[in-house]
Amino acid sequence: MTAVPAPAGDRAARQKDRLVYLRSHPVLFALLSATRGRPVVRLGRTVLVHGPDAYREVLTSLPLDRTADGTTGGAAARLSGGGLLFDQDGAGHRAARRPLAARLGRQGVERLRPVWQEVLERRLAVLDGPVDLVPVVRELAGASAAVLTGSDADPLVLARAAAGAASAAAGEHLPGLLPRRRGHGAAAAARLAALLPDPLDAMVAVAAVNTTVAALPRAAAWCARAGLWPRVSPELAVELLRLTAASPVLPRVAAADGVVAGCPVRRGDRLVLVARHAAEAHRAVPERPAAAAQAVFGAGPHACPGAALARTQLADFLAALAPHRPRVLRARVDRRSALPGYAVLLVGRG
């Protein structure tokens, strides 16, 4: 699928969306913005990886510790007790990935699409007055995650539990202005696990809910501010996922010594892979569109298997909104969410 660049007049949309990053995690994203000019930057035992080639090199060539504290795999191990796709390597990872890829691939999309389309039809078919898109998307994400994991929990309850687990994990290892809340992660994980028939699906629910709740409202706000409603299409959805980069950083830890873009990396070094910059989200037109569009979903054998589902879901969401051509009435950034997003996005008919 070929991405469609946004119009040159989207400066206001870009500036507003950038504020979502800076207000949600100000310390982290101010640091990443200041160091963006170099492909790799070492700060003590932390290595910031900005360049697209360096980003892919780490994910495909450098051995990574899949269970280290403060990484996606480490969070998965704490949520599920280990043995999950996100904290595995080699044959175990391949064996776990196949059934998940089936749940998230073409057949998975066909199974889940009626679920989120029902929510969209019920909540957005008539846009008579102002509507806050965040709870709409939260219900959509929770309903989809419930079917995906076989949970009979209320969609909004499941979505809030998944958001709480992600927020607690992020608060324990991402730099920020607020004090770190040690110990909250275990309680949040337990609340989520109680809603799922299989605890191994906890990280699947966390990933599905949090990326959706972060990505969809931001894409809608971008469309409204840039005047893109007449151009809504699956191709535009691909481009907006690149521009908004819902999972802007991938925390990893090196499992062996190596060299990335000329920078020596030592075993145990903390790696901050800046997916936002690898996807060239800061550019209106990327140098390599296809590679940039994929970068937001990772690279190599550990790339996110839910890319097709995410693109279809966003395209359907924007298509449901497009006839109303809504404009943004009020927006408030969520300062406690794991991923940069809105706590409130109130829209009204344009």
C-alpha cells in the first residue's frame, strides 16, 4: 500500500500533534527532539537510536535481552509470568507468533471488523452535537480486545484496565517530571489478568488497547486541522499512522556487545529506539515512504503482527467521521497515559 503525503498546508496539524508528545512526556521527548540530528547518541549507558538505518540495524542484527526490566519484553513477563511472544526469541518466539499473527492478520481483521464497526455506527452515525472521541475509541478498543482475547468483560472496563497496566509500567521506567510509582505495576497487572480467561493475553490486550486509544483520536484531530476529510482513504490511514507514530519509542536492552551506526554498544546498555524518528514522522514527505510507514510497527522478526489490523481500523474510523467533516472544539492531552494521546478530544460537525 502506497502512503499518500498530507498537504503542504498541514503545519497547524503538525504543530498541534507535536504538543501531544511534549505535554504527555515532556522530559523524554524534549531530550529526543534535542538529539534528533544524530543517528545514534550515547548518554552514559543509554543509547538513543534515531536514524532509520540504525533503528532497523538494532532490531534485525543486534542481540537484545528480551526480558530486561524497562523493556517491552520485561513488561510482558511481569504481566503474564513469562513465556509470551513479547519476551521470547528463536523457536519459541516463532511458535507463539504464528497463532497471534492469525488472530491479527486478514482473518482476524474479518472477525474483528464487525465489532468495531458496530461501535462506530452506534456512536458516530449521527453527529448532532459535540462528541468526545476518546471514550468512543476506548469502547471500540475494549470491544475489539475482548473478542481478541475471549474476555467477557465490559469493553470499557477492559480498556481502562489495559490502560492502567500500561501506564503503571511506563511510569516505572520512563523519565518524567512526576515521581516514579514503584509497585503499582503488579496491582495493575493483576486487575487486568482478572478480566482475561488466559493471563498470557494480558500484553496482547495492553498493546491493542493503548495503541488504538492513542492513535485514532490523534489521526482524527490531524484530519480536522489539516482539512483532510475529503481525502480519507486507506492510503491516508497508512500515512497518518506514520505521522502520528502512536508508539514513538521502543525500549530495549543490548544482550551482547556490538556496533550501531559507528557507535559501540555494550552488553547491558539501555537502547531507546525512536520509532517516531525512524518513521520520519517529523517530515511531511519521508525519503523512503514504504520503509517509513513500516517503521512505526518495528522491523524484522519482532515487528508488530497487528499492522494490517491497525491500518484497517483507522481507515474505518476516519471513514465513519468523514461525512460529518468534524472540527476540533476542545482537546486536552492525557499526561498519565503510557503513549502520547488525548484525554479529551471534543469534535463537532464542521
